[in-house]
Amino acid sequence: MPDAHAAATRPVDGEALISAADDRTDWLTHGRTYDEQRFSPLDRINTGNVKNLGLAWFADLDTARGQEATPLVIDGAVYITTAWSKVKAYEAVSGKLLWEYDPKVPGEAGVLACCDVVNRGLAAWDHRLYLGTLDGRLIALDRETGRLIWSKLTVERSKPYGITGAPRVIDGRVIIGNAGAEMGVRGYVAAYDSKDGKELWRFYTVPDRPGTNATPHLRRAEASWKGAWWTLGGGGTVWDSMAYDPKLDLLYVGVGNGSPWNQAYRSPGGGDNLYICSIIALKPRTGEYVWHYQTTPGDTWDFDATQHIILADLEIGGRVRRVLMQASKNGFFYVLDRVTGQLISAANYVAVNWAKGIDVQSGRPIENPDARIDRTGKPYVVVPGPGGAHSWQPMAYDPRTGLVYIPAQEAGFPYVPEAHWQEAAQGFNTGIDFAAAAMPADPKVRAGVMAATKGALIAWDPIAQQERWRVAFKGPWNGGVLATGGGLVFQGNAAKEFVAYDAVSGAKLWSSSVQTGITAAPVTYSIKGEQYVAVLAGWGGVWALAPGILSEVAGSVRNASRLLVFRLGARAQLPPEPPVPLRPLDPPATTGTPGQIAEGARQYGRFCGGCHGDAAYGSTVLPDLRRSALIGDGKAWASVVHDGALRDRGMVSFANVLNPQQIEAVRHYVIKRANEDKALGDK
């Protein structure tokens, strides 16, 4: 049966996606084009008139969590995903809601997300849209009505897989990976038939038990692992970046960290642990391996290679090279030959201390042995930390300036190996002692760490491997980037601004206060000659939840989730900004014993801090436990943590990993932390 709107709207097919660079109207795929450059030739909004940019319309969203999606714009409609994997369609000029779809992800699926219940967007093919959900489904919707066409479970529900990334479609094959390496899974990327969801191929990124691996690339990888790595899966999830070269017919995917992070437990005895933290080239029709490049062999720091991948043709050494570029999480900017996977050049784009550089001949990092906590068994402050020098936020490449615009961050982390680590059935499995690494209640230490925690928008010359300009931010976790033919670079930030910069100089030309942090990347489109710029706003993601007091480096930010659309001369206004909602810090007296509090700190660090903040310093997105009335009532606390009274809101029971005494110990630890912060003047 044909889709309802087949006669009303054009199909998105291979020809449309391959020629998307010439499309001056729509935004058809995640990075606008298969090469993921995120450059639009639209120039009606330009350096000369951007000062006249105003808010055309906005739409409030019904999920007050992190918003990370890139909109699609097709035939006069804007399509977005939101937190909790919901989908909405709007009329692109007026903002009228056309339809919405809720896949009804159960609240308890929130525990599958290492880094908030986010979603990064849709894919389009023919007259359909494709969505990956947090609980591991791939869904096809009718583009005009939002009607469900089919739904396919892509993961084993018995394992902690989830999907937060946007699918891509190549010749009717819907490509999607998954997440879960923090908890412990085996990574893969797979292709599904766009018509009915049938799985066409599956590519595993790490080997299973020796003797069970059928494909040559996995059999070769076995020798790079030690111990019984397969018991926790090995990691290597493909949770975000992909790009496609139609001339070479190669799909490029970024592969994530190992499970657990600490290689001493994952692969005792070392090894490169192929193919974690790698960029892999595949044949998209069969899933066949072509080549790989590993950015961080034997990773022990959570240095995924899942950051945004951009394809371009650059003149290097007197000849045009077909290259792949990535500003990797480990702090190095890589330029690879995308035909062969050969490293052309690499240089650090922020300060790093885990490696002295990259050996171009071998392609391997020149490591600092002191940073190898898995071998020394000693703590070490590594720069960058697990937040990365660049996370998932998309960068952009302007072929006219020749510059890549990187949403970078500088934030170290004290990696402390966890002694006698054992796998847990729920929550993070990293082999890192987060309790020992927690921020102390010491104003001088806090001030020093916060001063060293920064963000930046960096204009990077990929040929010279040099910075051309930089815009400094107070803190990390700023938005993805859009470059345009108007000589502009657009980016939102954690300081509640949406900004346009001069692409050549980095000068700030325009900004708009948006009342919340922006982490998503903008898009631009044109209707009847009028250019629009659209971006999702809504503070959230891992940096808004996990780092504790460091999440406030750029100031206290509330979540106000909206889709914002701008055009020249528009004058719409947001409603007045309400204050950040905080309960008073008024904890009961500290009554726990030293041993009880120490045990509570250890368990909190492992099972609670990822959502409720380092050292129990909570965010504005999820409940700040220091301010919760529950900490004064042991029975009420146990009803939530042990019994799962709030499972429908994402707070599942932890009874399978924490006994009643440990749950009570966590409560006493939170009370102690609340009293410490109150004594420091926190209100």
C-alpha cells in the first residue's frame, strides 16, 4: 500500500541525496550531504545583514531533557526528534504542528542511557522517515502523517543496548548502530531494508570468543585481545558518526570505547583491542570490511572515535587527496586518505598529556606511560578526560575558507583505577573508581579545577594542521556548528546564546538569548527565497548531568526545550525566562558512621553519579539529591532506590546491585555532602 502523501511530496531517493550539495532549499540528511560537511551555500543571510536576524517562530517541546537532534527539512516541513525518541513535524514557515509521534519508550529504559535520554535525529528515504529509539527499535513512519509503518527491534533486550544516534540511508538500506559500551555490550552496526525492516547485514566491531568468529576481520582481531574479553562484550559501539562516499561506494563509521574502560580488566595483558576507537570503512551493500584506522589503540580512557566524520577533497603536497577528517575525542585532529585508510597527518587541536603526538609512519600515538593507569595501577589526571576534547556535537567544514569549525572542550579528569573491580548487572562497568575521583568540598580545589575547564569554537586548517582562530567559552558542552555561503558560522552554547560568527575572522556578528543551553547543531533552509536557520535548544546530555559542580562552569542553566527558527526581520519573542527551579538546601543532620558514609560514597560513585552528579552535586535537569526531601526519610528513600517507585520516570530499582544496607549508606553519604555544601554557603 503506498504512503498517503506519495502524490503530494517528492520522494527522497539516492539521486536526491547524492546531489544534496546542490539543493538550495531543503536539508535532506543528517549532515545535509553524504559527506557530512554541514555547509550550506545559502547566502541571503550574510555577514552584512545578519544583525537583522530575528526569531520567526518557536515551538515548546514536551520533554524537559537534553535536545541533541539535527532537524530535517523536506518540502516545506521541519522534522525533529526530541528526548525520549519522540518525533514532531512542523510547517517550516509558520511553525504549525503538523503531526507528532510518540514511540512510548518505557521510563525504565532511561537506565540504558549513559548520557541522558537523548536522540540525534531522523533519516529520510522515499516518503518515509526512520528513527532509532532509546530502547533499541528502528521505526519507519509515513512522512506526511506520522503513521507507523513498521517497527523492528535491533538489539537483545536482555543486554543494556540503546540507540541515540541518527540513522542514515544508502540505496534503500537503513544503517544504524547502538550504544551501551559503558554498561557492557558488543558493538555492531547493521543495515535494514527500508521497505519492511528486514536485517540485511550486521557488522560486529569486536570479536567474540575465539573460534566463533566467522568473518576474516574478526578472526584477525582475536590476536589483539587478551583474557576473556567477550564475557562483557568488549564494547566498540557505533553510536553516532557515519559518512558515505558514493563514488567510492564506501560507508565510514566511528567506533566507540571498550567495555570496561580500564584495559587491565577488559584485556589483561594489553593489546590493541581491534576495532574499538577506530574509524572503519565498509561496503554499504554487504557490510564487508574494507579498512580501518585506530585512533587510540588499547584505549583505557574512554576515547571513542565516534566523533563527527567529514569527507572532503583537499590539495595536500601538490595533489588532490580524497580525505576523511575527524577531531577525535582524544584531542588529535586526523586527516586520513579515505580510499586506503592511510594516515596523512595528525596534530593536537587542544592541550593533551596522554600522548606526545602521533607517529605518522606507524599511525600510532606516542604515549605518555604515566597516563597508562591500567599498567601503573596509579591515579593520573589525564587531559582530555572522558568528556573528550570533542564529543558528539557536529563540526562543520567550509570549502571556501578551507577551515573546519570544531566545538572543542578542555577538561581533564583524575582517572583512578578501581581496585578489585567486578562486573555489575546494572549501571556503569568502567573499572574506574569515580568515588575516589570525586570533587572534594574544598573551595580552592574547586576553583582551580573550574578555571581549567573550558570550551572553545576553533577554526582549524586541516592542511596545515593549525588553528586559525578561536572563540573562548567559560565552559564545555557547547553546540554543534553550521557554516553557510553567507560567510557565517552558527553555533549555540552553554551560556544560553545562539550566535553567528564571521567564518574568516571569528568575529561575533550577532547573538540571541535563548534561555537555555544549546548542544544541538543548527540547519538552514530556504522557502520562496527566504532563508531560515533552525536549531533545537534544551540543556542536557552527559555534561549537564554527570560532572557535578563542573556542569555550572558557564553558569546555572535550566532546561527550556524548544525548536527555534530565525529569519531576517522577524520579531517574535520568547516568553519571560523563569528562574532556575531549586529546592532550598536544607538537609537533616549528618548521622551516618564514617564507615557507612565511605561505603555510600563508593556505591554512589559507581551507580548514581552518572545521572545525579559527581559528589552528589546535582544538576537542574534531574533531581539534585542533596535537595530532595527523600534523604530525610529512610523508608521513602528505599521505596525509590530499592523498590523502584519512580521507575516510570526513569528511576529504576537498584536492588539487583545494591542491598538495603548499601542503599541506606548512599543516603547518609548524600546527607553528608549536602551539609558540606551548605557549610560552604550553598543555598
